[in-house]
Amino acid sequence: MEGRCKVCSSVHRAEYEQMRVEKKSYSQISLRAKLNGEDISMMALSRHFRFHWTPLLEALEKSDEVLEETVQKRIQEKLNTLDEIEKIITICKSKVQGLLDEELSVDNIKGLNLLLTQIRKNLEFLHKIAKEIRIEPVRSREDVLNDVIYICQDLPMEYLEKIEKRMEELNKNV
Ligand SMILES: [Zn+2]
């Protein structure tokens, strides 16, 4: 597809992509290319796997969609609960008003106490839920690593190798 990409135009493309599926590092793939008689730098590999490798792109897109859907669904659930709480509180308030309009009696005061307890509990619940609704920006690990590769692409090879080694360490620690 991409005319100038050494990986795309290689007859060994499938082999390199399979290695990537097996989580082999770019330096390992680059070495394999050398054994195949090809000179493919780690940068060329990173470009290929970022921009031309459909399985990865599709998987990333899909995971973003799923994540987004899950977040939306959970927010909607919380909002529904908030609506319910609001309804309960409104009903309690009108009952309180009704009791206040009547003459004070023991039963009346008991009723008021119960209603106020119910309102307080619902307000506490409301507060708890409001705190839970927080939307954090989501960036996948792959996004971050790709950014690092992009930012570092003009550095000398020895640095790139060190950076890649560190990245592998990070991946192992996940
Ligand atoms: Zn390519």
C-alpha cells in the first residue's frame, strides 16, 4: 500500500507483522530483516506499525469505541440514579410540607423525623454519586509509546535502542 515503506513493500512483511503480534521488539524485527538481507531501521518499523498496520489500527479504534461506550453507559446510569434521588427528595419535601400544615401531634413529629432522615440519607447518597461522576481523559499505553517513538525519531540509533529497551521494561511491568 505505502509505496515508500520498506516493510509494506517487503516480501517478508507477513513475517515481520507476525513477530509484532508475538510482541517482538523493533530491534529484534530489524535484526530478522538483516538476516533476510533487508535493511529496515527501527524507525521504519515503528512508522509502519503505527500507520500502515491495519490490525493494530482497527484494534485501537475498537477499544476506544468500547471504552467510550462503557463510560457513557456508566455516566447514564449515574444520571438515572440522580433523577430517582431527586424525585424521592421532592416527594419527601411535599410530605414534610403536608405534615407542617397539620396540627402538631406525636405521630406528626415522628413522621417528620422519618421524612427528614430519609431526605438526609438521599442527600448523602446524592453527594456520593456526584463524586463518582468524574470523567478522566483516557489514553492507551500504545498511544503514549507511539508518541514517545514519534518524539524521539530524530535521535541517533544508540539512543533509540536504549529508549526501546526502557519501553520493553515498562511493558513487562504492566
Ligand atoms: Zn508500511
